[in-house]
Amino acid sequence: MTDALKIGIAGLGTVGAALFGAITTRHNLLTDICGREIRIIAVSARDRSRDRGINLDGIAWFDDPVTMARDADIDVYVELIGGDGDPAHAAVATALERGRHVVTANKALLAKHGVALAGLAEDNGVLLNFEAAVAGGIPVIKAMRESLTGNSIQRIYGILNGTCNYILTRMQRDNMGFAECLAEAQRLGYAEADPAFDIEGNDTAHKLAILTSLAFGTQIAGDEVYIEGITNISIDDIHAADELGYRIKLLGVALRTATGIEQRVHPTMVPKGSMIAQVEGVTNAVTIEADILGELMLSGPGAGGDATASAVLGDIADIAKSRPGHQHAPALGRPVAKLEPYQRAQIQSHEGGYFISLKVDDRAGVFASIATRMAENNISLESIVQRARPGGAEAGPQTVILVTHATTESRVRAAVDGIKAEGYLTGEPQVIRIERTNGS
Amino acid sequence: MTDALKIGIAGLGTVGAALFGAITTRHNLLTDICGREIRIIAVSARDRSRDRGINLDGIAWFDDPVTMARDADIDVYVELIGGDGDPAHAAVATALERGRHVVTANKALLAKHGVALAGLAEDNGVLLNFEAAVAGGIPVIKAMRESLTGNSIQRIYGILNGTCNYILTRMQRDNMGFAECLAEAQRLGYAEADPAFDIEGNDTAHKLAILTSLAFGTQIAGDEVYIEGITNISIDDIHAADELGYRIKLLGVALRTATGIEQRVHPTMVPKGSMIAQVEGVTNAVTIEADILGELMLSGPGAGGDATASAVLGDIADIAKSRPGHQHAPALGRPVAKLEPYQRAQIQSHEGGYFISLKVDDRAGVFASIATRMAENNISLESIVQRARPGGAEAGPQTVILVTHATTESRVRAAVDGIKAEGYLTGEPQVIRIERTNGS
């Protein structure tokens, strides 16, 4: 039997501890499956004295993860530190330069440095695996990188952030406001104390940028994602969506268009009857539209120590099964030299349906004016809903909701700007893009 | 660059022609991704003169697929012949014995001979890949064999036959009878002229047996599947299910229990709000419950030339990327010697909820008798629905529907037999198992 595969784990938080436990308790099973032993021989974390419920006897301890990457006698460096800067970046680069395979769950690092790191892996003949970096335990990286080989992708979209989906699900299901749901998510450990990175859409954008590269064979462009978070989604929007047959989800969408590739993260209306609308709570889901295969959807746990550890373990097992130096497995699906530049499609040219909610001061001519602005911009309407005034009052401010047929972002913005300029809006207009989905 | 990977394709039906087209039209892309050329050098089919819309110039033709397996100078033998007997069996065995990798879409062959063929692949140091054999284009084999490494599986279930799901979807959505939907499926090419193999559940059973082996590390037991098809599902059952909040799907379910592993294929009630209930038409879906990862669901096209070709191409690409003799990749996830015997759990000990529909001749004591039989067998009821008689008549035959709490198959059968013995049923009782699903 081949020699044991020697592992070093940098970062012993929830994921690291779960991974450590899984590898040690399933030692014999893993040996059977992989044809060789998987053995953890080194770890690195900040606080050596902390009780993590795992037995570190006989395992080399490194205070500095970069030193471990350089000096430990390991075959695989597992990076669970996080963040796009050092020490994670230096540690991964050092490990690759030293000819060690790397498994990482670090989406921020890959969104920023993924192409350079993939190049380092190629130059050194080692593997860079990162299944856990996108959609947690869902094997979407493997699907894109391996199963869909040869397919041309038209669109990939998904629910990539469990925090946001939990909040939107609770708002819809339990008729709760945004702030209340966020507090609940924090109480349950689904949201960070500082939730901005999740709820502003940045986490989704990092994951989307990685998927875009795999889908379209382009360089990773993590800075060129159009981003809107969910902080201005109100319970009224959720209700209005429901009445019109939609759910609101924070989607990351990458789409090939005639002018380039759209990368968008924003609250999105999806038909209630679509599969992605049924994805609730912290669950993630990704849909891939491929020209040979058709439409593939994967859903499952997008975060959490165990689910992430499972993805990391799958990546380690792939390395254990392969024989170093005898496999062609470029990290981004094709050699770095073959990646094309990312050509951005501007959000202004986005085409699709729109949900527009306008709070208006009811007076003569309001409807005519709205209709005129839409017509001037060549926007045709699928429906107009005037919500009843509270308490059945016959006058006062009210909400008008428009659902457009397919049009462009620039037309919608021009129309809404025109309506705003008329001066009878009593609040900021809400504009939510509608995404065409499976079965709709 | 490594030498070209030389391919021989046996079987040039819809899938073979689609595969041929994909490999030839995407030649350069595949070379970039795989790091070597993928080149078709031999084909075998029954009728050389048939126009398949593909150019076979310069490609060796074999009338006999076994001869091609023996004599062609190929690295990979792609078996798209079908059937569990010869020539498919002899061809695959010969190719493996000759040290050629095999890619096959043949579920019947694997359900019957999978363990022996996996052993042949091991003995000869070659790969046996079969992503297309289960759920068409959905990468469930890869997920089980690679992504979920180290996970213990509790249950795997899915919609594995597009024909049945198409029929059940049309019945529900368009209020059509079984025979009418079957005829429509045949007209559209979703069902064979002889549909028995699909609608009786045998096709699902083959696929389930393969998944069971991968999920539980057991030998394939294609003959030990409890099977009920969909032929006795009536539009009344569909309506009753709908009223009670369920959809009826033909599921294949493999479940680890205290007494062994259940393998069941039968019409199943799943809650309307569950994701699997949204899987419509010819789409397939598989849900895997894994102890580290959690619950993973994959859905997509389960059949069709292109989707199947996509899965075959992914398998070929995996071989192209690996370097022969330098990869440990047992076909069934672990070496054949490590597979455990399949221990069957009897259907009589199945535990779950049941939907029971009884056509009764309305007379005094009927309800009391039904309730007594249920109570005698320790079955507690979640709901009882008495459907209104047609036209509001006050007497005559009527339907009583019971939904039980979790109980066992043997109790339900004893109760229903007891009710039948009373003599007031006017038709065969309908018993449909309820499957616990995600979100229910």
C-alpha cells in the first residue's frame, strides 16, 4: 500500500475541529476507500491551550501557519484560517511553492488571489482543491470542474449565503421584520456579531466570482460583481411578492450575454412554484444551465462546521486517491494560461422583468404619470397592483406595485427617476429584479 | 503533452451520436481542460449504413462490439449497448480484461454484474465509470463515490425514472387518467412502446441497487428490491393526495435500519411543500442523508441523449485527466474485497406513515369496523377523510381515506386484510407509503 498521506491543518475552529474528528474517528474506513492512510501530523492555531475536544497528542503544533506550510513534513496543507490577506495568503502560497497540495475553504482568498494561486499549483505540480469555499457541503466545484467537462454554461445562479436565506425565510414564514430576523439569526449562530459581510452581499459575491470563473473559463473577477444586499427588503416587499406569486431570495447570478458576463448579487423575485423558492433557512442551492446536460440543481447545507468539514474531507480524499504528479487537474478547470479575461456586462444593460413598488401621495394624475413614464421608456407592464389603504381610508398615501415584462435596467432606472422627479413619491422606490427560473 | 486518449464507442443510438458530436465539436476545449486530446478512433453499431448525422471517416468500424473490445487499439471502451446480457456484458468484461478503461451507461448490467465487473477493473488496474447509469446527467455517482467520502449514509432516495414522473406529473397537473398520460408519454418519446420496464418500477430498482451499494458499502443486490410500479395509481388517488397536502411520486428508497437495509421502489406520498414534490416531468432527483454533510439534493435531466452523453463525457474526461495506473479509484467506492454483504430488511418491518383508501359499501357499522381493525393493530390515525358521494347522494358506495401515524407494514397489512374480510369493500384497497422528507 502507498505511504500515508500526511496532513497539516491550519485553523482549528469549528471546521478544523470537525475535520480533525472525522479523520481520526473514520481512520480505517478512509484507508479502505482511499487505498492509503490519511494521517494528520501537524496543526496550527492561535491558542494552544484551548480545549477543542480533540486529542492533539503526537501531532506537531505550529504557532505560525506559514511556518507549518514551510517546514512541516506534510503532503497536504489544509487552510481553514480565512481572510484574503496574510497569514492565509502567505501560508497557501508557501505550501504550494513547497510542492504541497492545498485544500482550502477560503472564498475571500480565492476571489482575490485564486488565479495566481492556481498558477502556483500548476507550476509546482500539486492540487489546489476548494470544494468548501462555495456553498459549503454542496459539491458544486466538483460538478463544474469535472462532471460538466465540455459543456458550455449559459447561466449559473444560486442561494449562496445561509444567513441571508434564513432571514428572508423567517420574514416570509413568520411575518417578522428584517431587524428582528437578523437578531434571531445572530442568537442562533447563523449570523456574525457584525453581519455586514453577509447581509450586504459580499460573501455571496466572493462565491459567485469563483463559480463564474469555473462556468465560463474566465479569470476570477471578484471586484467586478454588482452587489445589493438584503438590508432594505421590508416585510411589505415580502407580502407584495407573495401576493404576486413570488418569493424574494438573495441570489448570486452569473450570465453570459452578448456584451459580456453579468455577475450580480441582489434580492431577486423567483416564482413560488420554482424549486429554488422552496430552498429555506440556511440551506444553499445552485442551479447550472449547461448546453449538453441541461439544467442541474444542487442543494444542501451551505455552512456549518460539519458540512464544511465534509467538503474538505472529500477534497483530501481526492488527493489521497490520486498519485501526486500523475494527474492533470487544474484548479480552475483549465490551465491558467487558457483562462480568458473576464469581460464585464454592465448592470445597465441587464435584461429581465422588474418588480417596482412606489409609495405615492394619492392625488389626481398620479397613475397617468406613472403609466406615461413607463410608456416613454418602452416598458410594458405585466401587472399593476394598488394596495388598499390601511383601514379602508379613501385618501392618503398608498402603494402602487408594478411588475414589468422583460426590459432593461437602464429603462427601469430612467422611468423610476422620471417618476421621482414628479415629486409625489412619499418614500424611496423599491426595485427588485425578477429572475427567470426553472418552471417559470 | 501526454498522448491522445483513444476512445471506442459501442452503440451509436441517441446517446452515442450525441457523445460523438460533443467530442468532435469540442475537440480543442476538451484538450485544454484534460491536458490531452480525446480522440474517437473506433465505433461499433448494428447498421453501418444508417445515417446518424455524424462523420465516421477515418474511424474504425466494428460490426461486433466484443471484437472492438478485444482488438481495437483503444484506451477507453464506451459501452452504450444496454441490457444485462451479451454482447454488452461480454464486451465490457473483455475490455476490462484487456486493460482498457470502461465507461458505461448500462444500469441493468451493473445491477446484475456490477461487483464482478468492478473486481475485473481492479484486477486490471483500470477505471470503470458509470455516472450515466443512474439519474442520467445528474452527478450522483461522483457525489457518492468522491464528495461524500468518509460520510456514513442513513438514507438515499429519489425520483429515478423520468417516464413515471412525467406520467404522475401530468395526472396531477392536467387531471388526466393513467392510460391517457402513458399514451402521451409514448407520443412524446418519454416512454417506450413497451413501457412495462419503466412503469412497473424495474428501471428504478436497477438504479437504486447501484446507489445502495455506493451509499452503504455493500454488494449490489439488484434482485432484492421490493418493487411496486405506478400502474394502479388512479386519478382519485392523486386528488386525495392533493387534498391531504401530498404529491405522489415513484421513489426508490434505500434506508439503513436495525435489521438490515431496505431497498424499496413504490409510489410514495411526499408533502407538497417538500423540494422533491416540485420535481416535475421527466426531471430526476436524488436526496442523500449523510452524517457529516447533512442532506444533499441533486436534480436534473434523468434521461435523453444529450444529458446522458454529458455524464459519459464527464467520465471520459476524468480518465483523460488521470494517468492510467496512477490512481486509486475503485468503481464501487471501495475495493470489492471491502464491500459488505447486502443484508435485506424485509418490507414487512418497514416503518412509516400510510395512506389507505377504502371504497366501502355504506352501511351501519362500517366506520366502527375500520376503526376497530386499526386499533387492534395498534395503528393510530392522523386523519380520516370521507369523500362526498358523487352528486351529493345520501347513500351508496363511498371512499374512506385514512392517514396513519408511523406504524409498520405488517400492521397495516393485517388491518387491511381484516377490513377486507368483513366484506363491505367494493374494490381493492389502495395503500400508499408516506415518506418523511426534507421540511416535513
